[in-house]
Amino acid sequence: MKKVLIAGATGWVGKELSKAIISSADYTLVGGLSRSNAGADLAHILGIDHAPIPLFDSIAKALESITFDILIDFTSPKIAMGNIVSAINSGKNIIVGTSGLSDEEYERIGSLADEKKVSVLAAGNFSITAVLLQRFSETAAKYINHFEIIDYASEKKVDAPSGTVAELAYRLSKVQKPTLDVTIEETIGVKETRGASINGIRVHAIRLPGHILGVETIFGMEDEKLTIKHEAGSGVAPYLKGIFIALNKINTFKGLKRGLDTIMDF
Ligand SMILES: NC(=O)c1ccc[n+]([C@@H]2O[C@H](COP(=O)([O-])OP(=O)(O)OC[C@H]3O[C@@H](n4cnc5c(N)ncnc54)[C@H](OP(=O)(O)O)[C@@H]3O)[C@@H](O)[C@H]2O)c1
């Protein structure tokens, strides 16, 4: 049984992921990170009948106190980088779900993972249907050089673009940079209405009540258009499936891989 530590074990994703790992046959949950519940028993917080699972307020304390094989991080971009670097330096494999880390941070994570010969799988979205949106969008971007992205989320989401959209923009930029027939500089009026450039791709973030998480890639060609859209519901179930794919594959490569599809069969 591989031993797992979840950073963010008391969060929206972390709680359901903790329960799923506890019920799995192949993995055991040996601890969690949470500032507000440090010192408490995660099993008690989850309301399940289980031996105590310790919660720590920092990865340093977890590394001193318990042994684990895999760190899964679902915290916030402010804390995730420190967790990841400490875990890599301690030879642990890592699954990163936290959104908002920059490309520069990922470059550093990649170099460190290569140096320490550990595996890091980072995905802005662990939902399999969101991964299909990425794949279909990449295929379309090979043939169509005019495209933009819309990022939908609730009014409470603090980071923009979402991790899903940041990853999608990064990946589409590797296929090709879209053409802007009227550049931003040439735009007359309010230039910001053209959105922000993320890796050379125009992204428009909508933050409104009633919206959960969605992403839309819009392609345009002369006299025709194509829209590829993914919308998540309000539950955690879609992410859990993808995280278990990552857990089962994390030992099959070394270094950093970005995107769940990099370890899926297509
Ligand atoms: N990749 C995907 O498929 C996917 C899916 C959903 C969400 N996400 C991303 O995953 C992240 C977490 O989402 P969520 O909705 O679960 O967030 P959440 O409900 O706010 O939970 C965050 C968790 O992290 C802990 N935490 C935050 N700062 C910490 C710190 N400094 N030290 C220790 N623990 C800390 C929190 O506990 P304390 O407050 O007690 O510290 C809590 O347990 C976000 O970046 C979100 O965008 C990714």
C-alpha cells in the first residue's frame, strides 16, 4: 500500500479525496496538512470510524513526523510551491491539483524533479471530460489559426485565469499562436475588452454567481465557427477519477508532466 499525504486535506477537494483514499484498496492516507485544524484528527473531522490520521500545519512538520510516498497538493498557489519543493527535496512523488502556479514555477519544479529523479504530475483539471476539451482544442488549433478562450467561474473564485484555462492557453500556444487581424495596439476604444494575453492567447475571465467552472474555446474561420465547451457541476467526483489515474501512473515516469492526458491512453 502506497502512503499518501494530502496537503489541503480539509478543503473542498481534500475532504472527498481523503475519504476516497481511505476507502481504496491500494493507497493509505497517513496524514494531511491544514493550518486551522493542525493537531486535530482528520478521521474525526471527516466523521468516519477510522484510526486517527494526523493533521500538520506545515510540510516540514509532516516530514519530521511521518513517512509517506506521495504528496497530493490541493491548497492554494501561495503555499503549494513550498510544499512541492520540500517534497521533491525529500524524494517524494507529487500530484499537484492546486491551480495558479506560474510557468516559471513549473520550470523550476521540472528542473528540481529531474535532478532528484522524482515524478511530478500537475493538472489544472483532473476531470476526464475537461481533458477531452483540451485534446479536442489542440487538434482544432492545428487547423484553425483564429481562436480565443472564455473562462467561466463563480463570483467567489479568487484566481484568474483558472488553472484549467492557464494550462489550456499554455498548451494551445505550443500548437500555434493565434493570428490577431486587428492587434491590441491597433484597437480603437477600450483595449482591455479584447481580454488578457496568456501565452499569446486572448483569454476572457467571467466571474458571476450561478456559474461553477467552465471553459470555452472559440475558433473562427471564414464563414464558419467552432465552439468547444466544458462545464463542471458542483461536485468533486469528476476530479477524483482523474486523481486516481494519476496515483496509478505516478511511478511510470520521472520528472514533471503537465496535464492528465500526458499519462492517459489516447
Ligand atoms: N486540478 C483540479 O482538477 C482542481 C479541481 C478543483 C480545485 N482545484 C484547485 O485546488 C485548490 C484547492 O481547492 P479547494 O476548492 O479544495 O480549496 P479549499 O476548499 O479552500 O481548501 C484548501 C485547503 O488547503 C488548506 N490550506 C490552505 N493554505 C494552507 C497553508 N498555508 N498550510 C496548510 N494548509 C493550507 C486549507 O486548510 P486551512 O485553511 O485550514 O489551512 C484547506 O484544507 C485550488 O487551487 C483550486 O483551484 C483544482
